[in-house]
Amino acid sequence: MSGIMLNIAGGSFAPSVPTVIGQAFGGGFYAGQISTAGNSIADFYVIVGPIASAQSTSKQWKTSQTTTAGTSSVIDGPTNSSNMNNASHPAAQFCEGLSIGGFSDWYSPAENELEVCYYNLKPTTANNTTGSGINTNAVPSRGSNYTTGDPAQTSATDFQSGGAEAFSGFYWSSTEVDAANAKFKGFGAGTSYTYRKTISYRVRAIRRVAV
């Protein structure tokens, strides 16, 4: 999907802020806003990396079932991910090593950042789970779980199922639960899961841009 361009006197320039979910921006695509304070006041835009370079289809969260200090945040993906930038944490190391569009601050998203990606870029028309969806860091804040129809399939065509940038399957977050387990999310029905770190799932890097 191409970014929105403004034409002035025969020229053009990219927008200084993202305005439409799925538009090209900041080396990737605009996925929504987050409030790190959980007060519905946005302080960052979430930018999803392009699938060709920012996604791996098979990475372990960790190669052993042991605790990793500084990875428990549900919203501070940069810190979680930075604390896993080593060979023992293949998913985060993959994200941390990326340089895309002139930006090198990509990271593995925390649980609530990844949830924003699902909510705004849901690929399918399938019913959502009604047991997941609360996210106080979303903008606006959401204090209740999904309904079967909310969120609906994204209107960003490249992110719809079969599109060039569509999420598909299960994705690791950078949020640890305990020594053995971490959080991941299914992009079919939006279910949030807790499972063994040594299992391989997809990972897709994001970055933040201050509002």
C-alpha cells in the first residue's frame, strides 16, 4: 500500500504524521496509537515493519525455559526486546538486528502493542474470541474484551487475508509470563495465549514514533 502523498505545485511529500491505518509511514505501516500511561492519551504511533524484511515465520522466544530479567512489561516493547538481544532469544534478536527504511530501532512488540496490531489490522472476517481484547494501553483504552464482530476485518486492503502485508497465524510478543512461558497472539480470532518459550512461532518487528 502506498503512503498518502500531498501534491503542491507539481511536487509531493509524505505526510508528517500517519492518519490512515495501513498507510506507509516511518519505514513500515501505521498500525495505531498507544498510551504508555494507559490514560487514552496517545504518546506513540505504532509502525509495523514490512513483511518481506520484518517478519520471520519460525523463531523461538528463548532457547531455554528460564527467566529473562526485564521482559515482563505488557507495553514497553523496546525494553523487553533490548533485554533479549542475544542468541538465546531468537525472536527478539531477529527484530533488534533489522535496519529498514533508514531506521534501526525495530523491536519485538510487547503484548499490548501486538494487540493494537490485531485490533486495527485484523486480516480476516472470522469471529473474534470473546475471551481476549482488554487493553488499557490502546487508544482509546479498551476495558472489555472483543465481541464476535469487533474488531472487524481491517479496511487496509494490503493487510487483509491474502494481501502482501497481512498477518497470518501466531505471533510472539516480547512479554514474559514466567520462567517457562511467554505471551503470543493468534491473528485468526485474536486469542491471547501463554505457552512455552522454546516453541517456534512467527515474529514481526515494529517501531514507535512519538506523537
